[in-house]
Amino acid sequence: MVCPDWQKIGELNGVPLYFEPGPPKSRREMMAEYEARKHQNPDSIVQNMKDYSTCDIADALVKLGHPHGGFLSGIAMYSPSHPSGPVRRIGPAYTVKYVSKSDAIAPKHEGHYIDALPPHSILFISAPSTPSALYGGLMSTRAKHLNAAAAIVDGRIRDLEEHRELDFPVFARGVGVAGPGSLLRVSEVDVHVQHQGEEGQVTTINPGDYLIADPNGVVCLPKALAEKVIRLVPSQVEADEKLREDLEGGRAFGEASRERRAGVLAMDDLDVEAERNEDGEEAGADKGKEEVKENAQAKGKGKKRKDWSANVKSEDDSLDRDGDSADERETTREKGDNSKRDGKERKDMSLDVENKDEEDATPPADPKSRRATRDSRGKAPEQPAAKGSTPNKRRKQSEGKAFR
């Protein structure tokens, strides 16, 4: 959300920058704040170490056993001033490697290295010993536009006034006038390079290692040691501040130093802390495994209960279906028996009616004939119909008897 009275003074990586309402500020003041924000590096290592000097970082590296405290001897600040000034830069290294122009084996770099310089990085140029200048004012103009933090040259630079007018931090071994084109060429970028110290020490600078530069000089902090340095430096700086107060109050250095620096973290403290963290991580991992096992067991029990419930329900449904089928079969059977019974009764009734009709249609036989028939069948002949009865009347009487 942007208030209507906020002032927009620029953009950072495409994001507009605004300032909250407050006392009136000149455009120069606002641009100074904008420039300060531009140089803020989002890297957490950089943010945690931006307030510490090269001396603080070097002391911590010495405690960690790193040779020479990472100091790159022979390199000093030439811009924006020489050799003092309120300048401190820290950032990941972006390396450039020069080789002799006569070297036909070394790779050849396509394009210009300065155009690939990442934001917030520190340019480090390595080259064989030469009287030529490796870096000039035009390079600083481009580097500042790309929001680089600084340039460190393991050799000579030129156009000193241009660097200072740009207010761009540049560190080098010395100053020269001629460019390197006739003697050297760029071979590789973003690769490990080596710095040859004045006392013979050799320091390797890898891409991503942190370079810290201020008026005291330049220190290379290996990326692998950065977290340990961050844990060591605060207690060390705090002890030095208290020691300074004691000295300003007239206390003896030996006594105050023993007392104040007794609480400074050492390498052994970091090892103990690391062991505690590892033990905590292992305990957390074991606890996590136990929780996973318990959850799996609980899920297994739940699944068994669910399967058992499903089986019981299936059996109940099966029994219900079987019961319904049995009832339906019984009902159907009863209906079939009733239908058969009714059909048989109707059939018997029809046969009785037909027999009566045949008897009515047959004329009365002679008594002698009837006697002969009786003798032959062994059955008594039927009596003649009563007087006054007719076939139709007898049929109705038969039907009535049958229905009753």
C-alpha cells in the first residue's frame, strides 16, 4: 500500500522505492538514502558481518586455524580515498583470470567480463606480474551501474581520479598508466584464482568466497568457514569494547585483558556447540522416527478396525439379502400353491359340469338295458330324473352344488 503523500525517488531491481512522510528532505538527502539502500545485500552472511572490520574477521579466522587470517597482503584501498576513509565492503567474490597473451593453451573468454558482473558482488582480478594497469575508470563506471560492491585488483589500476569521482571503492597493489592489451588477455571468469602475497604466502580465492575490504586491507573469508566466524566474532568484539572502556578508565592492560577475553568463544567452544547441535539433531531424528513408527502402527490398527467393520457390515448385508430372498421365495411358493389349488378346483368343477351335460343329453334307457349294464359293470344304474325337472334346471342345481 502506498500513501498519496509518499515520494517516489527511484527503483531497485524494478521495484519502486518510496519514503514515508516526515520532515522535508532535499533531493540530495533522498538520493543519498536511495544509494545506501541500493548497496544493501540480501545475503544473510553479508548482513551479519557488515558491521565488523577486516581485523575482526581475520582474528576469528586465526582462531579457526586459517593461514594468515585470510589477509591478502600488498593490496590497499585507492578509491574513494587512499588509504583511509569510512569505507567497508563485503560481498561474494566474482573472479577474473588474466593470462599472458602468448599463452596458446589457456581458454579464451568470449565477451567482456564486466558485463557479467553480478549485483552486490566484489570483482577480484588476478593476473601475472606486469607493469600494465589491469583496471580503469570505464570499468568502475560499468561496475557501479551494475550495483557491484567494489573492485579488488591483484595488480595495478589507472584513472585514479575517475574512480574517486564515481565514489566507487577500488583496491589494488599500485597505480599504472598503460592498459594490459599488449601483454595480457582474459582467459576465464568465475573460477578459483590465487593471490601471491608479499611474504610468499599463497591464498586461493574461490567463486562465492566472501571478500571483506576496508582501509586496513582485504581479507578472504572461505564460504565454508563463514558460519563459524559469525558465531565467534560477536563475543570477541564485545570483549574488546569492554577492554577499551577499562583502559580508558586507567586499568592495567594485562589484568583487564585476562578478565575480558576469558569469556571469548574459542574453537573448542564451537566444537562443543556443534556436538550439542548434532546430538540435538540426532535426538530429533530418533524422536521423529519413533513418531513415524507410532503413526504407522496406529494407521495399521485403524485399517484393521476398518476392514473388520467392513466385513461385519458385508456379512450383515448378505444376511439381510438372504433373509429377504427367503421371504420372497416363501411368498412366491405360497402364491404358486394357491394358484395350483384354485386351478385344480376350477378344472374339477368344469369336469363335473361336462359330465352332467352328457348325462342330460343321453335318452332314458330300457329297464332291461339298465339291468344288463348293471350286471356287466357291477354298478347300480342311475335313477331316472324326477318328474317335472328339465335339463337346464338340473344343470343349475349341479352348478350350485359345485360352487357350495
